[in-house]
Amino acid sequence: MNTFKITVFFLLIISGLGFSSCTDHEVSTSEVTLNLTVKNSNQNNHLIIKNGTFTFKDVSTGAENAVAYKQLLSRAAAESTLISLTNGLYNLTFIGTATYTYQETVLEEQENGESIPVEITKTVEVGVQGAQQNIEVKNGNITINLTVYVQGAQSKDNFVIAEIFSSGTLNPSTGKQYNGDQYIRIYNNSHETLYADGLILIESEFTTVKKMDYTPNVMEEAMTAQVIAMIPGTGKEHPIEPGKSILICDNAINHQEANSNSIDLSQADFEWYTQSTIASYPDVDNPDVPNLSMFYNYTKSIWVLTKQGNRAYAIARMPEGMTSEDYLNNYTYSYHYTLNGKPTKDKTGYKIPNEWVLDAVNLSPKNTYVWNVTSQELDMGYTYLGESATIANNIGKAVVRKVSYTDENGLTILQDTNNSSIDFTPSTSATLLPAN
Amino acid sequence: MQHLLLYFFILTCYQVHASAQSSGFKFNGSILDKQTHEPLEFAVVQLKGDNEVWYGSTSDIHGCFSFGKVPGGHYTATISYLGYETLTVPVNIQKDENSMFYLSSSSISLNEVIVTASESKGNTSASRIDHTAMEHLQPSSLADLMELLPGGKSIDPDMSTPNLISIREAGTSNQSISSQGVSFVMDGMSISNNANLQYIPGTTKGSSKEFVSKGIDMRSIPTDNIESMEVVRGIPSVEYGNLTNGMVTIKRKQNASPWYARFKADQVSKLFSTGKGWELNGSQTLNADINYLNSQADPRDSRENYKRITTSVRWNGNKAARLGQFKWHIHGDYTGSFDQVKRDKDITAKEDAYRASYNRLTLNTGLGINRDSRHTWQGFNTLFTLSQAFDEIREQKSVSLDRPMAAPNSTETGESDGVYLPYHYLAEMTIDGKPIYVTAKASTSFFFNRGKSRHILLTGSEWNLSKNWGNGRVYDMNRPLNTAGTTRPRRYKDIPTYQAVSAYLEDKMTIPIQKHVWQITAGIRSTALPGLSSQYAMNGKIYIDPRLNMQWKLPAAGPNKDWEIEFSGGIGIFSMMPSTAQLYPDDKYTDVVELNYYHNHPAYRRIHLMTYLWGNVNYQLTPARNLKWEVRGIVSLQGNELSVTYFRERMNNGFSDLTYFRLFPYRNYDASSVSSQALTGPPALEDLVSRTDTLIDTYTTTGNGTRVRKEGIEFVFSSKRIQLLKTRFTMTGAWIKTTYSNCLPKYESSSILINGQQLQYVGLYDEETGICQERFNTNFMADTYLQKIGMTFSLAAQCTWFTAQQSLWNSGMPASYVDKNGQVHPFTSEDAEKLELQHLVKRYSDEYFSRNTVPFAMDINLKATKEIGRQLRLSLFVNRIITFYPDYYRGSQHIRRSSSPYFGMEANLRI
């Protein structure tokens, strides 16, 4: 009897502890002040933002709160604070337009038939955009300084990444994921024939699902890389016509031999090959398909693209005349970060200056996205293979760039606003897979 | 004062006095612990006659004392022993007398229940845990008892991995010597796992479940049949060897006891055990018990579990004979220990499974004669153990490949065409181990006086044999578990038998100097491994471990003569012999791909390999040797006792993985000249252009590269039960600092690929690298025993005052590097800027080597037991019922900590 009482007493203590750990939930708001800075790498012209929309997305609830730029301006005139937000963690994006003016000298034909130079002022409208992740809104007043960039400043009329397929296919005979058939498609989005020679493919060092205080932080000037692979060639060996793509894959072999759900990639344009000589993980090489020249790779066994879809990929070109030796000697990047309050051992990889980058795409599973691992200038958003990182759900899924328009000659121009959230169709069937 | 002086005199001269008697009677007897009936050695016996004449003696290791010739008359015998109540009894000696005296431990004397570990009364630091403490703690296995050691803390039982011991360590260490260096002795016999070879190279499921060369898995030892246990933290006697860190001695029940049954359930496991002890015709006992445990790594997940079944039958007997008291025992034990991991039935890879089973049968026999202290020859003891284990690990895995690969199946050095693996297959590997352990031990002791000192000379020898006659690693080489295999099948039967022979000699002296008593134990143990091939550096060598313990008991002090003070100290060297796995590692294989030609037509493909095979034995291996010393002081007053120990340990050659480099010359075939259209079969090697190249890579082997430094202060305070509160207070704690480092040069290769090639260099790093960990813990416990209502409950505040970690500074610069011709070049500062060599430099930020501390944290644990009637006892424990984990800042990071309670309950039946 005594024991029974005592047991009940203990249970009460335990349950009491459980209850007391809950805290009262109060909804409180904070006043947010926003400052926009326009970063304009190409022109020295002064950009004036015309209009746009700020979108605050609550990270925990997914609720969005959109505020028009104009509305903010009028509020700013009336009161000192701009917007009230419920305390929480937010991802902020701004998409809008800006104008700048420049003086141009044109030859104006006079009535006498002579042409004289005349200075006229031209006004140009450009898209601008910016984003910032994980803004903690609390403690009453906060100020957000958001940098916005001119859309598509980097890769106008050039190669773009058209598709990334890294989730593999389902092997029906084993019920397992098969990922020898990963590929990346690069598309000539210009109106001219471009040469793929010297184009480099980059895989980011960091993941989009884990943010650390990587020190030094070079994100605003360079993209950090754990893989740098270059399309070989002297400069004119691999012409790509407008509207055509090149297919780069892990193994240019017939994958249907291993997996009836997969693809025959033996006709791919390039394959990547890590010349691993230790039999532990020998990469396979189809001698009929040229290999990318592997500048740098973090692994000497087998390089597979991120199966969980949580890294960024980019294509870039090195400046004229830069040799691999120059690059490999001068562009190392050693960093550490704080783990459990302690700096980690430094890790050395490489970095690619942002100016060299033609196109960058951040991938992240939708429900675990934390941040972009490239500058917002290169990519403001992210796209995803699937809602979660669970490979089984994402099998066969790729991210594919949307079509912007088809011109009068039937040439398809893909959308490139340097915002993967908008430019890509997420979690869609890989284009090379047979339609289901 | 006069009285005192007289006492001095008498004690000093008792020897003379005793021998000066020309006529009288013999007065013999033995002194035993009242509760455990264990003999108390070195207890002081004084006889005071009516004529105020004093006689004095001390007891021997069997607790026996003797007075040669005492004149008949009435005497008062005073028997005192540190930590025990002094016993004063009148004795009437009119003929030869033989008496038994039982002393009560100071704390027990108040009808005491001790629910904590107590500091041992011997001359080295050890924690004694008896059955009452175990019952109160409600353990599932021996591992749970470790929280009772100074500096220990309750840890939630994790039955999904082997529970390895660590003694006097501030943090966790992945170094095998940490647990390998602790010896477990059960009923006088050491338990060995020396020939355990149960591991699957490269397994992912089993890697956390394997404990080769890591000593004893404490999960497999149940506690219900243990009478008492002692964890020797200090300097164990030379009687015990093959250890570096400490020793756990377990004494199982061997007396008549009622039938008991225990049912326990906690968050992850259920336990049932039952047993009984019978008395057979007075002098013999038979004990039998069985214990079953079923545990899950996660209670919501039935796919990963651990099961244990143990049973034991123990027959003990003794018989008085003319020669002395005969003692014998025969113990038969079975231990089954089973780990199992299965994959989800619903998901794709349903074939995947891992199962490890350990079945061990042990027969432990002993025969001895004890003779009382009238004889110089004190008798002998022999022990013989035979233990056979049937161990099996079976892993099944469905393997799917993403690209064509070759099976690692060549078993000799040379070039050969590889065999392509199918794209998917079911791989199976069995590790069949059948280690057999034979141990024989014999010892004899002699007792003699020399001048004022009494000596007990103990000498003995031990012979250990182990042999694994299992089939070893068995699998189909063309269907390997891991395509990255660097090993091949291996028959464990082919591994030579391991033998160790030791002999020891120890002198325990008691030297009374006035009222002070000095006890000195000095011993030497030598060990050799006969039968070891002459290539080994250890062949023919004898390793000597000298050990010394001293204890100085001061005379009782204070106005009531109730302050007892003693100091002790010891120093010793300990050797641990390498295990079978360390002496006879697997052969290493490296397969270098010379050509991996892919053709769309499967029949036209060709993979060509150069296989290197080498024996990976390190013939230079030596035993790990630890030098330990400690000093300890104990003060006790009326059942309150405080002991403080300071210790230091130093080991320079603990077992570790050493890395070396190796060159692999190979032919690199260039397939670009092959026209894939023109082929009618696999390309002929003769038609291909090849160039000779060399790979440089590193590999590991067992060596003596671990340096261990330990330092600390341990303290134990226990009050006597305060009658008013019915409560006893105990405080144990320790500040411990341990440094594990690697002190031998290390070759390291890089995993990166640069300019399409792996790094052509290997760096040699000769700086000491490691980590220094520190911890200061105290456990404050109040236990209340309410006899009237049969309740015992305890509250323990387990405080971690701080833990700290610091990496040992090193520059990260290689001392030299090796190129692929095997040439060694010094590594200069210019090299650190070079294209490839810069990747050999390890870089650290400044703060990397700074000391990081984690501040105070406290857990409150509650345990309660209620007796219902005489037969039923219900118990409950809640660990971390209240916790205090304050937030703290480290650098700019704000760190929050949390924990959740862990609870369990049990019922005990006793009929």
C-alpha cells in the first residue's frame, strides 16, 4: 500500500516536471526597418529602384507576408517604422525593377545631311533582386540591410545549366537507388555558336542545409569548390550551336545494362572520371567519350553528385591565359568553422571568383533549406529535387530550367534571372528518362 | 600516560615476550568480517592478562593469528582493524584455544545497509561494491556499477554496443588500451578475450558492435549472482598480470541463500534472473542461477536488439584435514551474448542483416589447502580454467553497383585479369571464431617472523593458452560485402597458438614500530610469451613488473582514541601483452587497376589488376607498459571516513595503429588507341601502349604508438548513519586529467585528386598529436533507511563541475615527404607553397589549440526500494529526475544543454 502511494507520488513528480517545462506562448511583434543597397557590378550608373515586392517567409510556418516597395516608401514618409512582423525566423526576398540613366552620344543627321554627335540621355529598366535567409526577428526593433543585385548580370547570352540530375534511378530488380547515371546538361542560351572548351563545372564545398560560420567568409567574392572539372579543348574544339546542349555525365555507359529503368548514356558528350587506380573504387572510363579534366577533386575514389540535392553547382570560365598551375597555386581556400564552440581543423579546398562564374544553381531539399552557398548575386534562390532529402522520394527527379520564350527562328531561350527559385522547375522527371 | 607507555613497550616487544614464555597454552584463532565472513588480514590482536602483561599479534592473509605460549589465566582480547569496530572480549585460557572473532565494519555496526561503493581497506586504492549496493542501484549489467567509482556518473545503459570499461579517465577514448588494459578476475580466474577475432573488415552495421582487442564487454556480465566486487584503481598485487590500467575482481555468491527471482524493466531492456544456493552436508554449497536480458537500442524499434543469457552452477566445498583446511570448487558457466540488426522489412534492402553471437562455456576448478599461522607453510592454491567460445558474426547485404567493378579476389602478388562483379548480388560473410582459453594457476605461501616483522611470502605461476580454431572469415570472393576489400578469407585455425607464462613472488611484511604499523607489500612478476616465432622482438624476452605498496597505520589518536589515520602509497609497472589480433593481423592486399576498359558490348570489356599482398605483422611489437604511482590518506572517526588519493600514470607505448607508406609500381595501360568498333573481343594487352608508374599510399599496422598520461585526485567520504534522520551521507568525487597522444611519426596520404591525379607524395608528421581531457565530478548522496516501514531511498546529486578539452599543439607541417620513388625529402617552408605539396600541410586556426571548458551541470537521481513482507521488494529509479544544466557561452556561441530522465523499476522475490 505504501509503495503504491509512493509510486503515484513519483509519477506525479515526473509528470509535474513535464508540465512545468511548457512555457506560456505569447504572440509578440517587432518593428522592422529595411535598408536596400544596390550592388551593381557592371555599371557605374546609379540605380533607382522603381518598384518591387518584399516577401517575408516565416521559416517555421511557411506563411508569406508580401509588402510592396511603394507601400513601404509611403509608410516611411508617414512614420519611422516600416513593417510589423510577428517574432520569428524569416527568409526575405526582394524582386523588383530599377532604372538607371546613361548618356549616349549618337550621330544625329541634320537637315543638311551632316551628322553631328548629340548627347542624349537613355533610361534603362533592369530587374533587381536580393535575398537574405534566417533573419531573426525579435526584441522589438530590428534593421535589415538587404543587398540587391541586377538580374542576369553575369550570364547574359551565354551557357547556362539547363538540368541537374543527381538523384539516380530506381533499379526495379533490387529495389535500390542506382546512381551511376547522374548527369548535368549545359545549354547554349545565346544566339551564337559558343565553344565549350575550357568551361569549368564546379560543385560547392558547402551544403545548403548546414550553415556554419565559415571563416574566412569569401562568399561575396568567390564560390568555394570541392570539385573543379574542365571541359578539355584548345578553344575551338567543341562548338555548341545556339539552343543546343552538352551532356556531361558520371559514366558514359549504357546504364540500362545494370538497371532497366536507367538511360543509355554511352553517347554523352563528356564524362567525369577520377583516375582512381586503387581497386577499392575504380571509376570506369569509356574511351570513346572524352573525360573532363579534373583540376581538383576532394576525392580520389568516385565523385558522385549530391544525391540528397544539397549543394550548389556552377559553370564558369577562367580568364584567358590562366593555366591550371596558376590557378591551383593561387586560389586555395582554407577555412574552419565553429563546432560546439570550438574551431575545427582547417580544411583546404579551392575557390572560384564570382566574376568567372557564368551560372550558378543552389539545390536544397525544400524542408531543410538553410542558406545559399553562393553569393546572392549569382543565385538568389534555390531549387530542389524533392521536398525532403529522402532519396527514395526523389528518385528519378531532376531540376530543369524553364523556357523563357521561343524566338522568331524557333530558338528556345531559357529563363535566367539568377534566381533558381523562379528559373527552374523543381522536382521534375529527368528529361532523358523515358516519360512515364 | 603510564599505561600508554607500557602499551608501547609491550607492542614493541611482543615478539620477544611471546617467545620468552617457557610454558603455557596455544591461543589461535581467526578474524573475519561479520557480514561477508571474509578473512581480515593484518588485524591487530592484543591480549591483556590480569597481571597487566600484554601480548600482541596480527592476523595473516587468511585472517589467522596465533600466540605460541600463553600462561593460563583470564585475559582481555582487543581486536582492532581499520574501518571496523574494535572488539573487546574476555578470554579464559586454560588449555589450547582456537577461537573465531567477527568484526563489524564501522558503518555496518549500526545495523547498516551500504548502498554505495566503499573505499577498500587494503593497501591500494580500490572501490568495493557489495551486493546491497548493487541491489540499490538496480543494474542490468556490470557496466552500470561503474558510476559508483570516484568520478563516475550514471550513464544510461546502451545495450546496442559493447560496454567497455575505463578506469581513471576524464573522457572517452577510442584507444583500445583504455579498456584492453583492465583485467577482469572472476572467482580467482581472469577472463580473457585475447583470441577474439570477431570483426568484419569494412562493415558499417557492425563496426560499433565489435570489440576486438578491447577487452571485456561488460554487457555480458550480469550482477545478480555477484556477492561483492572490487575495482582496483591503484596497484594490484603481482598475483595479477596482463593489465595496465586496473583490475575488476568479482566474487560470486557461494553460500546457502534463499531462492530469489528478479524482474526488471527500464526504458530499453527487460531482465529476469533467478537463482538459489543450497548447503550440502554442512561444508559444501551449490549455487545455481540463470539470467536473461532482452534489450533494444530504441524501444520503438524492434530491428536492433541485444540479448544475453547466462547461467552458472557453482559447487564449493571445504573439509578439515590433518594437513589443513581443504577447499575446492567446480564452477560451470554459460554466457550467451547476441547482437542483431535487421533492416526494415518494408524498405527496399530487406535482405540486409547483421547478427553477432558469442557463446561461451567455462569450467573453473580449484583446489587448495589453507593452514593456520602456526605453520610456516601456509598451504597452496591451484586453479584451472577451460573456456571454449563459439562466436559467429553473419552479415548479409544486398550489394548494387553503379559502375562495372572487379571482384577483389586475387590471392597472390602479381598481375591478373579481374573478374567483373554482377551489378547486383547478395553478399554474405561469416566470421566463425572458436577461441579456446586454458589457464592454470598455482600458488603457495609461507609465513614467518623475522625480528620484529612478520612476513607472508607468496609465490606462484600462471600459464595461459589461447587458440582460435574457428573457420575464420568465410565468404565468396566473387561476391564480397565490400567491393573496396583489402582483405581476403582467412582461416583462424591457421593462426598460431598464443601462450603466456608468468611467475611471481611477493612479500607482505608487517612491521610494528612502537604503536605504528607498517605494512609493505613488495612483489615482482615476470611474463614471457613462449612459442612466439623468433622474428618477433618479444621472442625469448621476459618482461618484469615490479610493484610496491606501503601502508602506515598511525596509532589511534584523539582523547577517545577514536581517530584512526593511515597513509598508503604504491608504485608499480604493469605490462599488457598484445592480443592475438594485434600479434597476427590480417594480410593486406592492394589491387591496383592497370586497365579498366569499358565497351558497350560486355564481352569486350577488360579489367586488369596488379595485386600486392604482404603480411602486415609488426614484429617489433612490445607489451604496453604503464608506470603508476599513488598516495592515499584515510581518516576515520566513529564510522565517518574520508579517503583521498592522488595518482599519476605514464605509458609511452600503448597499442595503436601505426601508418607506413608503400610503393606500388604498376603498368598504366592507355586504351585510347583501341578502336572500339574494330574489336572482336577484349583488347589484347600487347596491343596497348603502357607506361610504368608507381603509386604511393599508406597503410596501417598495430604498433606501440600511444602515449597516455593520467593524473588525478580521488576522494570518498562516507558518514555513519545519522540516527535522527536515518540517513547516511556519501560524497565521492575525482578530478582527473588524461592525455592520449600519438608519439610515433605518422605517414599520411591525401584523399584529393589534383590535375587529374592523386597526390604523388606522402607526408611524414613527427609531431606529437593528441588530446588532453579533464573532468571534475562529485557525487553527493543521501540514503535513508527506514527499517520500520522497510523503505530505502536515496537521492544523489551528481555534479560535473567542469570538463575541459585541449588538443596538443602541433604545427601541422610534415617533417618530410616521400615521393613515388620512395625518396625522402625534408619538407621546407617553400614546399608549403607548392602546387601539390601544399596539400600535405595541415592548417589550424589559432583558437584550435585553446582549452575549452564546459561548466557546471548537475543531475539528481532518485532510487527507492520498499520491502513488502519478508519476501517481496519493489524498487524504482529515476535518473535525472531533476537536472540543472545552465546555458553557457563559448566564444560567441550560446550553448543550451538539455537532458531527459531515465527510469526503470523492478520486483525482487525471495523465498
